[in-house]
Amino acid sequence: MNALTDRTDDRWDDGLIARSRPVREAAGEDGDDGDDALMRALSGAGSDSGRTPAPPVSREARALRSRLEALGRLVALSRTRLDGKTLAEAGRVLDEAAARRGLSAQHTVVAIAGATGSGKSTLFNALAGVQISDTGLRRPTTAAPIACSWSDGAAGLLDRLEIPGRLRRRPRETTEAGALRGLVLVDLPDLDSAVGAHREHVDRVLALVDAVVWVVDPEKYADAVLHERYLRPLAGHAEVTFVVLNQVDRLPGEAADLVLDDLRRLLDEDGIALGEHDEPGATVLGLSALTGEGVAELRELLGQFAQEHDAATRRIAADVDRAADRMRPLYVADGHPGPEIGEEARAEFEDRLAEAVGAHAAGLAAERAWRRNAGKACGTPWLRLWRWYGSRRAPRALAGLAAGEIGGRGPGSGPGPEEEVTARQRVEQAVRAVADASVAGLPDPWAQAVRETAVRGGEQLPRLLDEVAVTLGAAAAVPGAKPPRPAWWPAAVLAQAAMTLVQIYGGLWLVGQIVGVLEPDLVPPVLLMAAGIVGGPLVEWACSIAARGPARRYGQDAERRLRQAAAGCGRARVLEPVAAELLRYREVREQYATVAKLSTTRQ
């Protein structure tokens, strides 16, 4: 996309998010040397053809380098989520920063811009000390940008501005010219010219120069085109902006001061900070290019500005600020608690999946199966015989009842059409709910990406949950599957057998007395039989009471296993991909925070 983001680092931190870094432009430098060259270029370090020793890299240039690298990573991570048009401005900022890196750092390019009749060409000639740009009553007078350089080595900068050699001039050699060494002044066509090509020249050059001198006159200083199209959008570039009220010689008495005050008011309404009381901001002053009043002051200010060698840093930092402000809605989620799936949303998602696979019903079926098995083992023999006889008479009815206990998901049977549709709807509803909870407050592009990830992962989820329900759910509730028995079951079986033997012994004793084999004494055999008859059901009742706890735990274990299996499917297909997408957003947001928060403003 651009020179700073075409190459990515070979390192991958987690297999998902690629950490990219701005590449070093191929200008005879590489690696750390390229970083130093970039910082020298942006801070005014380096020299013209190596004749001037390089000053140390400034703190502002180092901070700007960090912001540009973060912006490059931000663009790289956002390519799959945002369209190219959205990232176009960020790409342009990176391109221009890379282009500025290979050009002279000892030159400061300042454009003189203004409306028709403001006298900018006259001011341009006054600063150069020689007639370079044509002036006159004919409008428009300036048809193409004209450049004047006070020192050698600015050819690359002028090539970048597409100013041909025939429109490049040198100022008159005077004692004052040395103070402007390193300055490249560009006279632009009228910004309100009726010729479309002239306005195109203005817009193109203004996007590339290091600073701008806006020339206004007493009649058109409040012109809507100037303020709405240029000054207001460039309000963040106040530190590289000069606003000059020309033709003050036409204003009588204190009128010049009144117009300047009104001009400052308009600039304040445009959001342009004014550099008053040694504060960073735009410089505002009045002068007359025709009479020379105030021209020396402007020349001195421009000379100091050029000698600071940090105009490029300030300009690019302002461009980064503007790009960050425009991209803020794409990366910043105001009020969002954090890019992660909340515990409440996760628990609700798992509950919905458990409901879809019938985990609770399967647990109840498993509990009934455990208690039914306990009844078979601890029940009286006569009751067990009766149940066996009943099962032989109606085997199909019991089979249908058993199938109903497991919700229609028994072995060899799948869910019915209506149940399948209902389960799918529950799963889709669960996916939508967890996606909505995860994207609450996220910027629209990233919220859409999270939703698409959740929906894509949830497409196969109903089929996986059906398989889980058929295997685990049916296995837990099949009547033929015997649950594990507690330690007290042998004693219960032995007690029930004893009660049965007591009944049989009492009955045989009584029969023996009736047939005359034994001496008649009805009380002992009757008591034995009564004890066995009462004791058998009593043992069965006690076993049913004792079986409630183990049966409930067995059912809960079956439900828990089914819930865990369903939750595992949901995590693998939906939650983990959504969490990965939120992790990508967090990485992007961290890069944006670096781009937007680091300041390179002049102290």
C-alpha cells in the first residue's frame, strides 16, 4: 500500500496477529541506520550534501517515529477489516513521511497562499528582494507555483512539488539573505481562481509543504472559501501556519488593529490555536508588502522558523493527528468495558447450548434410571415378579416410555423434525446473543467482524450438538445401562433376601402345622410371616429413601457431562474465534492509542 507498510516483520506472536513494522526505504540505508536517517530527516538532522554536521535527534522526532511505526502496524492489521478508501489518508501520511525521509532535512519548504488580489506575489517578491513572481491588475496573475530557495540542495524537495526548473529562482544576495538560509519559498496560484488547474496546484502543493503563509487582505480576510475549505480543516496544523494581514497601509488609524483582532477571532472560531504569549500555535501579524511595513518582522520569523529545522516533524505530526482524529470512530469504543467476552455472556451462552441438547432432561432421565435400577435390586421378589410380568405384557409401551424419557434421542432414533428445528433455533439464538454481548459498544467495522465470525463458527454447531446429545445424552438415560451401585446395596439385598426367607420359613411352618406334621402353634409362624411381609416393603422403602441422594448426584453428573460437551463445542466453534477477533481489535486499539496519544508538539 505504501512505502512504510509493504514489508512485514517475520515474527508472529500468537499465530493470529501479525506484528508489522515500517520498512526502511532503499536510499543507501538499512536497519538501524534507516531509523536514524528517518529521525534525522524528521528532526532537521543531517546536512546538505554532508557539509553541515548532523545535530542530535530530537525527542519530538523519536516520538513521531513511534507514532508512524504504530500507524503502519495499524494499517496492516486493519486491511482485512476496513476498505482501502477508509485507510487512504493514513496511507498517504505514511507515504509522505517516507518521501520526506530521503530529502534534505536542512531545508524548510514554506508556501505562500491566498485569495485573488491579496498581494501574495508582492509579498513573495519582497521577501526574495527581487522581482520573481509577476504582479499586476490582471487576474489570475500567478498560473503555476514558483519557488525561491536561499541555499543549494533543495532540488529533491522541488521535484517532489513538481515545480519545473524554469520556475525555480534564487533571491538577491544581501546581508539579510543569510538569515533565511535553508528556506524554500513557494508562491502559489490563487486559491479561489476561476481556473480549475490553478486550484489543483494549490491543493497539491499545500499537502506537501512544511508550512504555509496565508496572505489575506482587509476586504477578503473573512472569505468563506478560505476559512471553510482550508483554514478550518487544517486547524491542527497551527504550529506550521502563518496568517498575514497584507495591505495594512490602506487602513487608517487603529483600523489595522481592529481588523487583526477580528481576524484572530475568526481563526479562533476555526479552531486554530494562536501562538501568543510564547504558546505553540499559528503566528498572526499585519504588514504591507507594497510599502515594506512589517516585512522585516516576517522575514525574521521565517528565518528563525527555518533554522529550527523541525517544521517537517511538526507538519507530519499534525497530519498524523488529523488522520487519527478522522479514524477515531473506527477504532475507539467509548464506554466499552473491554474487548472480551464477559462471564455473564459466556455462562448464558453455555446455558442455551445445554438447553438445546436437553442436558437437564437427560440428567432427570439418568436419575430415574438410577432409581429404577435401585428398585430392581432392593425391591421385594413378589413385586419384582409382578413388574417382570407387566413388562412381558406391554414391552412396546415400556420401550416407548423409555424413549420418551430421553427426549426422543434414544439409540437408533434421532430428533424429530420439529425438535431439530427448535434446537437449531436455540443454537442460532445463543450465537446471536453472545455475539451481541461481545460487540456492545465496539466500532461498527469490528462489531461486524465479530458477528460474522460468530455466525460462521455457529453454522456447524447444531450438527455437533446433535451428535453430543445422541451419544452422551442417550447413554446416560438408557434403561439397560446399569449405573454404579453404592456400598450399601449388598446389605440391602441381603436384608431383602432375609425378609423373603423369613416369609418362606413362616409359611412352611404354618403349612406344616395345618397338615399336622408339626404341633399346632399359629402365633410364631404368623408373626414370622408378618415380619417378612412388613419388613420387605420396609427395606424397599428405606432403600428408595437412601437412593435419592446417589440418584440425584448421578443425574447431575450426567447433566454436567452433557453440558460440558456442549460447552466444549460452543467454545471451539464460537467463543474462541470470537475471542481471537476481539484480541485482534485490542491489538489494533493499542496501536491506535500509540498513534493518537503520543504528542510531538513544541514545548
